[in-house]
Amino acid sequence: MSKAATMEIPINGNGDSRTLAEDDGLEQAAQLQWSLDEKDLQQVMVSGPNLNETSIVSGGYGGTAEGIIPTSSIKGPAVHFNSDFPPRRVPAPGQDLRMKSRGIRIAPSHTAASRIASQSEDIAGSDMHHSDSSQSMSADQAARGIAVEKFDVMKKWGLNTYKCTKQMLSERFGRGSRTVDLELEAQIEVLRDTKRKYENVLRLARALTNHFYSMVQTQHALGDTFADLSQKSPELRDEFGYNAETQKLLCKNGETLLGAINFFVASINTLVNKTMEDTLMTIKMYENARLEYDAYRADLEELSLGPRDAVTMARIEAAQQQYQAQKDKYERLRSDVTIKLKFLEENKVKVMHKQLLLFHNAISAYFAGNQQQLEQTLKQFNIKMKPPGADKPSWLEDQ
């Protein structure tokens, strides 16, 4: 057998036989086509090609389309490069890359894909954890702020109560001084005395109303009895009839007088329990402000007598601010009390002048038996009489 007959003929991936010369020419052409330096190869290794869009030819140069294998269907290890093989050209994104050199197997890098996915999940997870942490920190800060605010309120209330109690005990035992407005204090005392007297008038007027109402009801029942007896006693018909008419007339005039007295009682009740009470509430606020003012004034005077170091000066400045605030409050409430006392006196005179005139005219007309004058008195003061039975609840309300 000759030498040519004994040579091995290489067979590439697609099954075609070629000579060694042709194979060497193809190799040189591949080296010229895929020439890159080592630096480009490292960049390709870092960034990596788009393997999802890469197709690999399993055969040699010029193979048929049947030898093309899409990388999406290949499962295996990551890409392995031989350092002896010439570096390859990096395709542009979206451009198909077909490896036409022999002896290379390229598989998609699932490790790189899983690493990228895990990094994305870590970033998303860290963002969610940071958001949850921020929300919990905001809630904790809000709760802490509310607690601190409540503590400050309680602290201020405790200090204020302590100072006012100390000042009140000092005044009671004669060891402390107090601010006194003699004119205003006299007016306040007069108002309290007037209120006590008006409350007594109101109590007596209500008692008169109750007694007079009972008398009117008795007269009404007596008139009905006389009328019934006049029908059943023929021999005394006229006498029973006269008395029945008299009692009915007195009952009617009594109901008119009751309307006038009820109007008098309602007006006195409004004056005593609303108008005067409102003024007394303002006076109570004024007295509390006076006590706080004297307490902070005494505290400032006590601090002013002590040493003048840095800490004491800071406390004196804070006490001066609190004293000024209490002084402004005290003066404002004193002005309010003075104005309300003035308006109350004017209103009291106006109301009592009208109500006392009404009470006098109504009582005089009733006991004089002047029915026309009694009715005229109610019209003069715009008093409307309720129809009989208006105060009684309806049968639906009784159910």
C-alpha cells in the first residue's frame, strides 16, 4: 500500500472529507477573521454575549442548515474558552453570532443568569425591607412624640398645681401676699349677695305658684260640685247655681294670674341661673388666674433673692416669661369681669323693672276682681295663655 493510501483523512462535524491543505487554509482564514487581542477577550468574558440570540454551527465551514443548534435548547455548563484558540469577535446586541470554527461547544450560562436574577431579588427585597423599616420607624417616632407631649402636659400641670397650692396655703396662714382689687372685689361681693336674695325670691315665687295652682284646682272642683248639686236639688237650684258661676269665674281669673306668675318665675330663673351664673363663672376664672399670677410672682421673687450664677439666671429668665404670661391672663380676665358686671347690672335693672310691674298689676287686678284689667295686663306684656289641657300629655304619649 502506498503512502497516500495510508494517510488519515480527517472528517469534520458535517461528515465531508477534505484534504489537509484545504483544512490549513480554512484555519488561517478563521484566524484572520476572528483576530482579537487578549484585552478584548477579557471584556467579552466580563460582559458576555447575548446567548439567547446566538446560534452555533455544529459542523465545519460551509455546513448545511441542519447543523445549526439554537442555544435556547442547549442545557449544560457555562461557556469554556481555550486560551490557545484565537479570540472571537463580539457581536452587537441583537445580532446573530454563528461559531464557524471547529472544536468549540458553547452552552448558555445558567449560572450567570441565576446570579443576575438573585441580585435583582436581593435589590427588590432590600427595598421592601427598607420601606417596612421606614414605616415602623415612623410609627415608633409618632408614638414616642405623643408620649413625650403627654408627659410635658402632665409635668406642667403638676408644677402649676404645686405652686398654686403653695400660694393658697401661704395666703390662708397669713404668710404670703395676694393681689387685691378693692373696687372689683366689692362689686363681686355685691353680685353674690344679690344672687342669694334673688334665689330666695325665686323659691318663694315658685311656692306661691304651686299653692295658687292647688287653690285654682280646688275652685274648679268646687264649681263642678255646685253645678251638679244645682241639678239634683230643685229647692236650692239658684243658690248652688250662683256659687257654681262664681267659682268658675274665680278659676278662670286664677288661671290668668297663674300665667302671669309663671312668666315672672321664668324670667327670674333666667336672670339668676343663666345671666348671673355666667358672670360668676367668669369671676371664678378670674380668681384662679389671680392665684396663679400671685404664685408665679412669689416664685420669681424667691429666685431673685438667690445667687446669680448661670443656672439661676436661666431659671430667673424662664420664671420671668411665665410670670408675664400669667400677668397678661390675669389682666385680661379682670377686664372681662368688669365689663360683664357692668352689663349684668344694666340687664338686671331692665328685667326686674318689667317683671315687678307685671307681678304687681296682675296680683292687684285679680284680688280686685277686675277681670278686664287682668287680661289687659297679660296683653301689655305679651303673655299668651295656654289652652286648657295643653300641659297634659296626649294619649299617645301616655302609652
